[in-house]
Amino acid sequence: METSESGLTRREFLGLTGGLIVFFAIPSELARAAGESGGGDAPSFNAFLRIAPDSMVTVFTGKVEMGQGNKTALAQMVAEELTVPFSSVEMVMGDTDLVPWDGGTWGSTSVRFMGVELRAAAAEARDVLVEMAAEQWGAAPSALTVSEGRISLASDTRTSVALGELTEGKEIRRALKGEPKLRPVVEYRVVGTSVSRVDGRAIVTGEEQFVADVRIPGMLHGAVLHPPSFGARLKSVDTSRAERASGVIKVVRDEGFVAVVAERPELAREARQLIRADWEEKPHPAMESLWDDLRSTAELADTVTEEGTVGSVLEAAERQFSATYRTAFVAHAPVEPHVALASWQDGKVTVYSNTQTPFLQKDDVAEALGLESGQVRIVVPRVGGGFGGKTNPELAIAAARLARAVGGPVMVDQTREEELTWNYFKPAALIDIRCGVNGDREISAWDCDVHNCGDRGAEPPYGFANRRVRSFGCDSPLRQGAWRGLAGSAITFAIEVHMDEVASEMGEDPVEFRLKHLDNDPRLARTVRAVAEAYGWTPRRAPTGKGVGFACGIDVGSRVAEIVELDVDAKTGLVRISRVVVAQESGLVINPDGITNQIEGGIIMGLGPALREMVHYEKGRILTDRYSKYPIPTIRDAPKIETVLVPNPTLSPQGAGEPSIFPISAAVANAIFDATGKRLREMPFLPDRVLAATAV
């Protein structure tokens, strides 16, 4: 994809042909939940749509498409409210010069928050045009109908007009006010159908454009010098050999930053190898001491919840259960590594970046280079997977710095080794759970301490009257940050394995034991029953020797329950998943095929940390720096997945991209126990760990 160095501003883009423009803002309480801010320098609206005179609809939003299908789902929601063909809606996303400010694409917020507001904006636009038509025809708005993108008199459908024709080339601006009247769900024709993804064909044919496909005339390539270990300080550097290498344009040095700019990427990397650098490395703890180090440095960060009298009830319980659960550091390992291309023109830098947070990156680049915010533009093409890992601005800053140094466009991309080494990781987690069971064979007290990973998903979904959950911050030996679902998958693993263990010890069926504690959440109870029915579950007490495990959870408003079937090789300890049945309730389903893809993707991604993914490190160096050392699930590992979408169309759309990853590791652990009679409380469940457990 070749592009020019200039681009239209938002004002220029909107001024081309006029039309109806509706602006709207996410309400403050939703903005906080979505990680967005209405304060500071943020504008008073978060997105807007435009209906052109030819009835084409353009939606402008700061959200980005990175594989989750929001470009399709958001367009469906707009098309539904306007009653226009899905093909007439175009999404403009992630270009900071064209779209309004947005906090970022994370936390399953695109449809859950932005989509809800887009529906409202589309309904507002429809109602504005109905008022215009009513005035033109001398009729009451209630006497008009809207269908197939046309407004008609109900009494005489021959009197009709297309939505865009009413603007007559004028520019009409309107801010969203109050509560627009949404179309009833029973009338939906686009929402609720499996519309093909707008980018599907381009992806499978290789036509889809990513940052690495962008080409600017005269473009050069950069390679940044990395220290040998995290936190190392550059003492001295000799770049003379690199400067003389073939194809090298310039070696850029700026305090601790050193990088090569060359004609081709391989030449830049080869020259980087010629740099002689002397580093001062700091001491790092050993990987073997991780759990002791986390516990010894723990400081209380937050009491997530505290209800009842946990201590006294726990002490008085007929039976007490306690266990510690551990999960390893995990890499994001997206198919598309980080990449950025920067180009300067007239004192302004445009950066093509595969970031999840274009506006935050815009501010980071401006601050790093001493620029005003208006001097930076971030453009995000299609992103090849993020999973919370593409918020780091370092590559964008490097590209902008190098482009300024050489006076021409420069692309900087990470190799697979750099991708697995120099980005932050999912935090390792250390979780302690204690609970008590009363005479009614129910959990009467729940006490949980979560270390290092945050507290998302830490509050159990069950209606325990006495419960305390605390979150502790710790000194991490590695860079750590957001990973799909944040702490939720690690904490759900601990909660659901603990629930399974108590059920087994009490002689209870694991599904019925959960349901006994779910009077507080009928949605989750219904989802649990749905997956049990789909699987053909029969009452049992684990272990049965069959290798079947159950787990459930809550995230971003959705309820999910999963059942896993697996085999354990008694000789090798290898675990092979053969079948997964999953039920998920996410409110109104926009695109059944799209949400099913997200559910399946979450399950397969979750199987990686459950069975094999684990970051190994030594003295601040990452050892798992390629897929041969850091194996992720492939198509050969994918089990048969049967998905049940539990209907709840009266509830607004809930988050769909992350919930299914929460229970899967617990379901696998519980299935291993069902097969072997041995509990595994540390992820991943590597063959040697399985063998060690079963040998006891």
C-alpha cells in the first residue's frame, strides 16, 4: 500500500460534500468503565457519524480493528438503526486526525460501550431526518415510517425520500441529546445475523493492509540497539564499524538511544550487530525464587471486597480448605509483531502504527520528541492481534526520532525474537484461597489473597455471605502489563479449581455444587445449565477416570461456562484436549458468527498458558525468544469446540472477546484431576508436572 505524506484533516474530510453529522459522547460512567476520559484535553464527544447526500453513512471512531470484528459489528448496529443496507456503512477508525479522541481498544469495550452509543447516534440521525421530512410534507413525524433507508408517509408510501436526499448538500450538525428511540429488537434485520466480516476476503487473500504493507517513497528502515538485559545502562558505545557497513544511511545516537538507519531492514540489523557497546547491568533475581520473591515483597494494594465476618465464620466451619495457585509469566505472541513507520512534513510527524491506543500514543510521541500534540498524527491500519500487548509507544517514538534524524520516512519493526523479548508480559500470579464449609455442605466463608497480577475477576461470582478478597502488589522481575482479560484468567483458574476440589471432597457433583451457590446470579446459573444440557452432563463425583472438567466465570458483563474432555498419557504426561463445550450469555448478540469466533479464539488462546506457554528468564534475559522455545497453540492443537449462545436480547450487548478465556484453564485442570485423581495448582500443566503429580 503506497501512500502520500499528506492527508486530509477531519475538518477537510467533513467539508467535502456536506450531509448530516451527529456528534455524541459516552456518558461519564461508561467512559470510566471503558478506560476513556472525558476530562483534560479530550473533546466533548467521542465519536460521530455522517450521512452523505448519496445516503452513504460514515462512522468515525477512535476504536481500532485488531481481529475482534468490531469494524463489522459496529457497522451492523448503525445500519440497523438507520434501516440502511449494511454495505452502505463505512467505518473510519484509529486515525487521530480524522476521528475524535478515544482512550483505546481494550477490555471488550468496542461493542459494549461504543456500539451502544453508535446505536443511539444512528437513531438520533434517523429521527432528525424524519422531522425534516415531516416538515417538508406538512405531516406529523408520527405519520412517517422509515424502512430500507427511506422515509415514507405511512398512508401513501409513494411519497418517500432517501435519508441522504433530505440534506440537499447542506451540512447539518446535531449533538446527541436525551434518549433516542431505538428500534425494537423484534424488528431487527441486520443485528443478530451472521454478516460476513468486512475485512474477511482481504485477510484470506492477503490483500488486507497492515502497517508493514505501507510504503512511502524514499522509505528507509531502522533497527534499535537493545541492552543485554532489562534495566542495563549504556556506559560507552563504538558505532564506527556500523557506520561503514553496506547500505547504512546513519547511526543515530541520543543519550542511551542508539539505532541504525539503512536502505533495507536486513542491512539495518546486520549493521546493528557491528555496534560495540559496554553495558552496566543490574542484578536480577533468579527465576527459581519467583514465588518467594513475590511473597516477600507483597504490599496490600486494595481490599476488593469484605463482607460479613470471614475470620470467625472460617474458624467455626465444620471443614476448612486452603490451597495456593500459581500462574507463569506469559507473552502476547501476536502473529503481527510491533511495527511503526514515521514521516515528517512541515514540522508534523505522521506515524503509522499497530497500536491499540492511538491517542495515548500520540501524546507519548509528542512528549518524547518535545512536540505539541497537534504536531503528531497516529494512523492505525488493520492490527494483526493485540491482546493488550500493543499499547507500548516505544517503537512509534523510535520511528519518529529516526525519521527526524535522517529527514525522510523510516520504518522500525520488531523481529519475532524482539517481539517475544522486549515487550511486557502477562504478570505471574500467586493466589492463596481459604474457605470453610458449614453443616449444609455449603461454603460459609471465602478468603482470597491475590499477589502481583491485579484484581480483575477477583471477586468470586458466587453468593458467599462472608467473603474477603485482597490484592497485593509485588516487585516483578520482568516488565508486565495488560494481557487478554488482565488478571481474570489466573484468578478464575484459582477460584474454579478450588470450588472443584471442595465439591469433590464433599462428595458433590461439580455442576450442582456451583448452582447451589448461584442464587445471587440467575444469568450465570442459566448459562451453567445451558452448557450442562448441551454436553449431556450427568451427576457425578470427581474423579471418575473419564477426564471431564467443568468451570465457569463472569467478565465484562458476560457469563460463560465450559466443559472440557481430555486424555492424559500416563507414560509421557502429555495432555490432549479432544472436546470443549462452551455456553456464553452476552446480552444482545450483534453477529452470531463473530461472537462465536471470539469465543473459540479465547478458548484456544487460553489453552496455551494452560498447557505450555511460559516465559523463561535468567539474570534479566528472556530465554524463550522464538516459537521453538515458546510454543503457542496451532491448528493441530485445536479441539472440537461446540458453542452455545445463550439468548438474552433484552440486555444491551456485553463484552464478548475475553470471557471465554477465563474458565478454560480451570476446566482443563479439573479434567486432569477427573482423569488422574491428582490436583495441579500451577500453570502451565507441563508433561513433567503432570507426571510428577500422578507419581505421588
